[in-house]
Amino acid sequence: MRKKGPRGGKTILFTFIVALALATVPLPDWARPFRPEWVALVLAYWCIALPTRVNVGMGWLAGLTVDVLEGTLLGQHALAYAVFAYACVRVHRQLRVYPLWQQGLAMCVLVALELLLVFWIDGIIGRPPGTFLFWAPALTSALIWPWVFIVLRDLRRRFSVS
């Protein structure tokens, strides 16, 4: 008899590993500012789909991992992703009923919030501000959200993640 309870932890972990890999893939100089926030999008999907399993704590761990991979101030992305995950969990019921294009707009706003926190911490530690292209990942993340959502939803259904 199979015990009932949460299933698919390995699938969730795998999606985060793929997102971290996509976040560190080398890009040409012209494309680097337009890299979507892969980890934030995967975090957003799981916070919307399974808010009791993936929430602020997972956002904090994902952010610490991004800080280590990117060599940024330890805790910078952790704070941003924790706030991002909190916002996603907070509005997950509303986001679930939106069509994908409206979810994409919501992702643009949520990713912009995450970028704003990173920008704010950069200012506190004295890093010079970047150009307006600093906000480009919010737009590219919103544009690819429908595909990320569809792929992750199919994975969740195929592997019965609950």
C-alpha cells in the first residue's frame, strides 16, 4: 500500500536545478541583460501550484544558492526571493484563475519587485547603479511565463507531484 502524502520532491528539486543551470549559462554580452529570472519563475510556479510545500523557506534557499553561484553578497537574492515567494503565496488563489497572459503581467510586476530589492541592496552596499536594462529581465520573464507555466504544469501532472 502506498502511503498518501506529499509526492514529487525530486521533481521539484530537479526543476530548481534546471533553473539554476539556465541562470548560469553563458550568454553573449548583448543578451546578458535580457536573461529571464529562471529561478524566480520556477519558484513562482511552485508557490502558485503547491503553496504549502514551496514557500518562503524554499525562496530563501533558492536565493542563497543564486548568491553563491553568482558571487553576490550572501543573502541579497535570498531576501529578494523570500519576499518574492511570500508575494506569490499571498496571491496564489487569484493568480490561479487568471488567464496566462494576465499571469504574465503579474509575473512582470513580481519579478520587478524582486529586481527592486536586489537593486536596493546594491545601492546600500555601494555598487554603482546599472542602466535601464537592469529591468529587462522583468519583461523577458513575463514573455516566457506562459511556456514555463505549461512545461512545469505538465511535469507536475506527469509525475503526480502533490
